[in-house]
Amino acid sequence: MAADPRRAVPRTDTVLDDPRLAGYPRERARDFARAELDRVRRGELAAGDVVEAVARRFRLSRVVINATGVVLHTNLGRAALSAAAIDAIMAAAGYTDVELDLATGRRARRGRDALDALAGAVAEAGAVHLLNNGAAALVLAATGLAAGREIVVSRGELVEIGDGFRLPDLLASTGARLREVGTTNRTALADYERALGPQTGFILKVHPSNFYQRGFVSSVPVAALAGLGVPLVVDIGSGLLRPDPLLPDEPDAATVLRAGADLVTSSGDKLLGGPQAGLLLGRADLVETLRRHPLARALRVDKLTLAAFAATLLGPETPTWRALRADPQELRRRVTALQREAGGAGEVVDTVAVVGGGGAPEVELPSVALALPAGLAQPLRLGEPAVVGRVERDRLLLDLRCVPEESDKAVALAIRQCS
Ligand SMILES: *Cc1c(COP(=O)(O)O)cnc(C)c1O
């Protein structure tokens, strides 16, 4: 006699507590689970497939557990947003007051909460603006301040940022001409001075964020370039707003502006730990010129990004901040527990995690991982949720530095299912 299928229907909370759904927004998962459980009651779905079916409804963008040990992994979407930023995105997703002053009923400056938060965080900036990404901030600066004219830049700072994209090509695409000065390893103040003239749009200083040079090298500090009578734009890339003692070699917007930069550009989804965005901070007249440039409209940030950005700056510490500061002792405890939970699989090993996302290439973060056979890499990537580690010397390393602790159980389950 067939069992009554209704008896097999799991409780909604049991479905939601399944580790495979860790990381998905719980209330949305609850709606999905209710609908899938109805299908079980109608006999259209096996009870054992409910969790998979709920996860599939989210799959347009799939939750990935980042066990690579790379904090800002560009292929995994760089910074993981804080819970506060995620909530803000949900709240802004419907109609919202992104460009409306509810007190007067009039049009207001777009995204003022985000802009106020940024201006509040960097008092050294006369004005601030937000764009689609760091590259957009550079493109707007080049177009608005140097199209048809020259950007003076050191040959040591002509950076390829990734996926074959090169900053010199990006800048040249705006119609500005690059006036390269100095050499790959050494550039002096006199090199810049000789290149300046009526054709100069601005001097650009780029932080070589994804590589570093050692040996017979020298470059000119921001303060020395600031007094040359032409605008100085500094691309700091990483997005630190203020100095971070953990990353002493990373430039930050406040310090660079205090040293005399006229404009600073950076990314929102690197060390800042927020959504993809580009930041422009600096002299009010320049920011206003760029903000009113026709191209600015094409680089505009959407309401979800603005909401997430404001919440990131106002909210508690970001997952990026926490991952950078994870304590190796604590990671060892978690990896050991993970190994036990996964049925004793693998070996607990010391590893080195990195910042990633084209930032702080010289910084090594001592970390701990579970080492497994490399053959598990693909099945774990294809699991639910996907677990992505890194393969090193024929072993798969699952580094917990960037894994939120509440996802440890999901990782253990994934390993058990693949072993
Ligand atoms: C990352 C980076 C960029 C590009 O920023 P996106 O936000 O990725 O567009 C530009 N310049 C530097 C120095 C960078 O590190």
C-alpha cells in the first residue's frame, strides 16, 4: 500500500533550516518553500526535492560559498554585502524616494543618503559623486577634464586591471591623449614638470593596486604633484576612505586629499566592502563639472546600489572587514569542527589567504583550510549551494576565512555528499 504523500510533507521551518539554503534570504525562501510544499501535497513533487526546488527558484543568481581564501574575488562578485546593505536593497527595490524630497514633494538630488554618508565619512572632500564603477569615475574625469587634451601619467602606472582591460586604453578611448612620463621603474618630479603645458588636462596618479615593484624604483608622492598648477587626479582603486592599520601600503581618500589631490577616484566593491560603484571625491568645482557632464547620465548608479552604498557606510562592519581580520586560531577551530562534521575527511592545513580584487598584493593573511582531493573541486562547485575552493599542488583547499560561520554546516554537508 502506498504511503499517504501528505505524511511525508516536511515542515516549512525544517526546509528553511536546511544548510543548503544557508545564505538565501529567509523570508523569500519561506514564500518559495510554501509554494513547493503545496506541490508536494498535490503529489507533483517528491518531499525530498523541496530544498532543491526552493534553491532553484533563487538560481538566477546563485549563492556561492567563497572558500577560496580570496577576500575580494572578482569572479565571485568582489565584496559580499553586509546584512544591512542587503536589507536596504530589499527596501529600495519597490518605489522609493531616490530622487524625491518627501517633505516638499519636489525633485531632490539623486541618492542623497549615499552621498551624505560618503561626504560624512571623508570630510576632506569638498564634494562627492557616485557612478557605476571605478572605471566609470576615471572615464568621466578623463572626458570632462581632458578630452582633446593631455593626461600626464607615469609609465610605471599604466596598469592592466584585469580581463585584458588596460587603464591607458580606457583613458585614450575618451579622446584624451596620454602623455607618458618617466620609465617603468623610475619617474621623477622633473619628468612631470617637463611635460606640463597648455595642452595639459590633468596629472593622473594611479595606485598600482594589483602588483608591486621592488628594487631600483621611485615615484613622486601626491604632495609633490599637488603644487604644479594643474589638477591632480589620483586613482586609489581600492576604496579605503581612511587609513587602515592592517593595510599600511594601501592609499586612502582622506589622506590623499589632505596631501593635495584635487580629485580621488576609487571602487565601491573592493576594500570599502560595498556594492559595485565608482567614487569621485574632491574639489567641489571639479566634481560639479563632472556631475553635470552629459556622460555622467550614462554612468548613473541605480537605486539599489545607492541604498546598499549608504547602508554599507552607515552600517556595522562589512563582511570584507571581518574576513580581513578573521583570527587564525578561530579559523583553525572552525576548520577542525568542519572536518569532524564532514566525517573526518581531509586534512587541516595552514594556508595563506589574500585580499584579492586587485588590492594589497603584498599582504599575506595567515589562514587555515581543509585540504581535500582535487577531484572534489568540480562536484563541490556544482553542489547546492556551490562551494568554491582553490586548487593548490593537486589538493583542493577550503579556506574558511571568507566563509560566514553560519555556512560551515552547509560546507560540511556538501563535502559529505561528494565524498
Ligand atoms: C579596480 C581598479 C580600477 C577599476 O575599478 P572598477 O570598480 O573595477 O571599475 C581602476 N583603477 C585601479 C587602480 C583599480 O585598482
